[in-house]
Amino acid sequence: MKKALSVFMTSALTVGMLAACGPEEGATSTTPGSGSGGEKPEKLVVWEDKDKGPALDYAIKSFEKEHGIKIEYKEVETTKIQEQLALDGPAGTAPDVVTIPHDNIGPAVTKGLLAELTTTSDETTSRFSESSIDAMTFDGKLYGLPKATETPVLVYNKAFMKEAPKTMDELKAFSEDFTKDGKYGFLALLDNYYFAHGFLSGYGGYVFGEKDGSFDTKDLGVNNAEAVEAVDYINTWYQDKLLPNGIIGENGGSALDGLFNEGKVASVMNGAWSFQGYKAAGIDIGAAPMPKLPNGEPVKTFMGVKGWNVTSFSTNKEWAEKFIDHITNDENAKKRFELTQEIPPNTALLEDPIIKDNELASAVAMQSQDAVPMPSIPEMSEVWPPMQSAVQTVITGKADSKKALDEARKTIEENIKANHSGK
């Protein structure tokens, strides 16, 4: 695990159902050491993201053919999976495998909802980026295999920018020249800590330090001198009126997207989740890693990792583990990318033309190399509101960076002590 902090903003998904095709009859043969008690199950049940179920079909067919185990899946809103598992588990109707954002792993493990992976080999984990495996790890134990990564990048309108600036200084100079008459050179939701974090981390701020391979919740770097410098830098964009106050707050995202889709913005900081909407609006978009900060360091954005996890309620844990090994191999990850455009963390695929020659996918893949996974510990929930409030307080001129961040740290410490047994 790396000394880091991290994200997130989990993508919203909705409840639906799809049944996967499988063998007419499940096999009942046994394989020593496989599944609970060596019994091969007739089927495994999987909860998948909304509208992503069909992307499983390719991998399911080969798994069913090889092992004779039917795979059934349904699509469940990821923000409701923990709540649903807590209900379905005791009722005996929980699935064997689920997909959740990595920052939900800590809370899910704490609630007893996920099982540690105990049969996954080093050969399997080595096919993924180190940071994505870190994201699937909680308290030194592996609780899933990664299937997709997401992180903000620079998205630009090719009608205004022929190529992406390499540095934030270049981007700021471009914005100073371009921003007028209702048009903007660059927009970002920098009052939102998910996006602002990349700047704080790039300057040397951090959320939690590391101790003995785990996050140390008593070591907070949210208000160190480097974090203060980063927020001061963010504030210069507002002081120079390059970022409008109109995109501050909970409606900032829709305002930013609206302006970009109307052709009034040359570039934005956003994630892969925005690509389809921009293209649908008729914008010819390009994408690149975020430009380097004035200190020469990269913008170390938060990285979200979606993974496949085995539930603690499964009676077929080893077979469930074998299934997620199968669906995340390079071949199946590549097929999933073709169908969903979700960026796989399989390192072999980063040089595959399907990603390397795809400008948008390549930008996310490259930015992910400098990104840090969100801490997946429950205490991270205490970080978001105070830090968001701190940055907003600064850019609206209500306090200086040091005072605002000192107050944020105090609030975070108090909330961790009150809500997490004083860890």
C-alpha cells in the first residue's frame, strides 16, 4: 500500500436485472480442494453494474464451458450493494460475487460482507498494476481483483485546442487569453475535494500517512505546508477570474458539462464517465494526462478502482474466486473494454493497440500511473465534507488557506474519534 489518500466519487448506477445464458444443466461433479468441501456448485450468482451485464457474457460462456457451472447475474446499483448484502446475507439469498468501488471495501469488510481471497496466486495479481491491487487490499489482505480504473484527465475541445498543454502554467496562459465573452479556457470543479485532491497531493499534501502497511488515521497531511501552498495555487484561478463562482457547489458539475457541450469551453478536468456525453453533444474531444503543476510534479489525481469481490455469504468461495480470476484475465478484460470502454488495470493491455491507439483510453491509463487510490478505510468518510468546505471557504474569500485547512483537520480528527472508536 502506498502513502496516499484518495477519492472518490463513485459512479451512480441503477437497479435492473438480466439473466445470463448457461448450460441447460449444471454439473455436479467434485474437484478436490475446489469450492466448500470440494463440491462443485451448479451455479454462481453475480451482481454486476447497471447496463454492464452483457459485457460479462463472453467470459461467462468460456467459464461455463470449461467448468460446467452456470453463472447467473443481475444488475444492481453499486451504492446499494452493501445495504442489500446486509439484508440478503442473513436471508440466505446473497450472491457469490459482487462488484463495488474500492473505497467501499473497508466499510464492507468491517460489516462482515466480503471474504478475503485466499487461493489467488501471485501470478494472477502480477497481471495488474500495483496501485490497483493496493486498492483491493484492506489491512494487508486481498479482498478482490480489479476490473476497471477511472481518474480525472484533461478533456479538450479540438476546435479550440490542437493539442493539450504540458504544464498548468501553459494552460493558465492559454486561459488568460481565451477566457472572455462567456467562454473559458479551462474549467474544473476545484471546490470539490475529489478534484482538488490531485493538486494537494501533487504539492505534497496527503490524507492519511502509512504505518506498518496500513493507513495511519492519526497522521493527517491535509493541512501541512504543502497542502496550504496547493490551495493557495487553486485560489489564484478564482482570483484571476479564470474559474467562475457559478460552477461552485453541488450544481457545479452540470454547469461545467453544459458549458462544454455548448462549445463555450476549451478544456475541462473530468473523467471517462463524461466522454460519451461530450461526444453525443457533437464535440470533437481529445484527452491527455493532467498538465504538470508549477512545481514540476504531476497532478496526482484520485484513482477509483472497480473490482470483483467474493461475498462472505458465499458457500462456494473458492469457485467464486476462480470465477473472478477468469473474468479479469487479459483476454476477458480486453473484451470488456471493447464493450464498455472501462479502462482495465491489466498492465499488458496498456501497450495493446486497442488502448494505446485510443487517445481517450490512453489518457486515463497514463494519468492512472500518477494517480493514487482512495483510502478504502471507513474513516475516509470523515474527510470529504470538511475538506470540501475548506476549499470552498478559501475560494469564496471567507478564510485563508491555512485557517481553513487547520479547521478541516480539527473537524476530521473529532469526527474520527467520535465515529470510529477513537482510531
